[in-house]
Amino acid sequence: MPNSSRHRASRDGFRPIRVSIEFFPPKTEEMEKILWSSIERLAPLQPKFVSVTYGAGGSTRERTHNTVARMVRETSLKPAAHLTCVNATREEIDAVVQSYWDAGVRHIVALRGDPAEGVGHTYRPHPGGYAQTCDLVAGIKRIGDFKVSVSAYPEKHPEAASLDADIDALKAKVDAGADQAITQFFFDNEIYLRYLEKVRAAGIDIPIIPGILPVQNFKQAASFARRTGASVPYWLAARFEGLDNDVETRRLVAAAVAAEQVLDLVDEGVEDFHFYSMNRSDLVYAICHLLGLRSQAPAKPAAKPEAKAA
């Protein structure tokens, strides 16, 4: 559990932190309105970058591309597009990477991806595709000078034989050109700190940005954690006990819990954080405010390029 008394005692003022925020592409017109309302709300916090997820099997490929391209055109945010190896040949993936470059995107989050068939199925590389994330990273770097982020798993990937084997996989991504890693969410900071020690001992020196999941709904978060191999400490369950039908109190508790977790990591010297927003701006905004971030000038629309002559 975060040591709240320690971080309160050590914080005589706000320490500088940097945040990045993850969104998912909208599936409906209503979800699109919610997404862009969230982006408008959070843009004045000037996140270091914002990422847009990618559905299993490339199911949201077009929506991800359209969302990221619109961010480039209409805001001063720095978007990062998620890209996976699933259900596509190398040529198809290379074409997507090139289209991002042509749209002005310079940051890609490279992931192996989950099986298109869903949970419980075994991942199988696509014939003629990129087999693993390290192969995808190398392919992206061949096409353009992208910044490439990859995933990291403080409690190991569910399919990994061991944590050491998973760290070896991370090292392969770094050797292929990965610039930084973003962790799967976790709730116990000691897990992240022990993982960071192991990663550094393995000779991996890229930034390992902790992924923070504000708990919108405890039962859903616990279910998600089970699927991804993340543990849920007893004290977190206790925080949300009895609040199943009390949405407003859950939001207050969620903001306090996430801010407490981040403040404890700040005391450990961590300065960068990645928020899994679930396209919910108010909760992330409240957490960032508690952390000392304040709105700056709104993200201004980028100048629109002149139309090409026919």
C-alpha cells in the first residue's frame, strides 16, 4: 500500500512530473464525441504524448489511424499510434507504418498483440508477418525514424515462462531499437520497483514508464487484472467495498487512490507516468490536478496544409 504519510512529509511543494495518456478509438458516433471531449479536456495539461490503442487482430486499424491523423491535423498534441503483429503480413504492416509517417505521426507503440480469436486462444504468428514485437520494432525502424515504445510487464506477461524470460523478451525489443517501455498497470508499487531493479541488472537502460489505471469500476478492473496477470492487493478491494452502486463516491476514491500511488512513486524518483484513461477525462484530470499539474494554453489547431493543385 502506498505510504501516504511519507510522501506528504517529503513534499513541501509539487515536484515536476510528466504524464502521457492513452485513449482508445471510438466505435460509434457517440463514443467519438466522448473521445474528442476528453481530448479537449486533457490537452491543456500538455501531456508528453497521447497514445491510441489498436484492437485485437487489427480490428480498429482504420479508426486508430483516423483518430491519430486527426490529432496531428487539429491539435498540438503529440500522438502515438499502437500497432500489432496480429492478422497481417509484413507488407500490410509496413504500409500502415508508412501511412503513419505520411500523416505526420512520429511515435508508434509496438505490440505483439492478442490473438484475434480472443482470450483463451494461443497466439500464432501470421504467415509472412512479423512474428514477435522485436521483429516489428526492427521493421518500423527500417521505414522511418520513429520513436518506438514497447510494453513491459512487472508481473510478467501471462504467456511468459518466467519473469526472467519476459525480461529477456524486453531486452530483444531494446536490441531491435525500442526507445522506451510502458508497463502493464499494477497497484502495488513495490512490484514495479523490484521489476525495475531486475531490468537494470539485465543491462536494460531505456525509460520504463509506469502504467497507471485509475479504477473506474473495481469489479471490472479486477476482472481485467486477472486476464492480464496483474495482482489486486487486498487493501484496494477494501477501498471500494460497498460502493458498487455509488458512482460518485467511487470516482472520489479512484482519484485519491491513483494520486496516492503516483505520489509514492514520485518519492522513489519516478517522473514519468502513463495513464490508461479509458476515455474518461474528468477522473484523469482530477488526478493530474492532485499531482500538481495545471492547465496551460489550450492545444491550438495546427495549420492546415494547402490543398494540392489538381
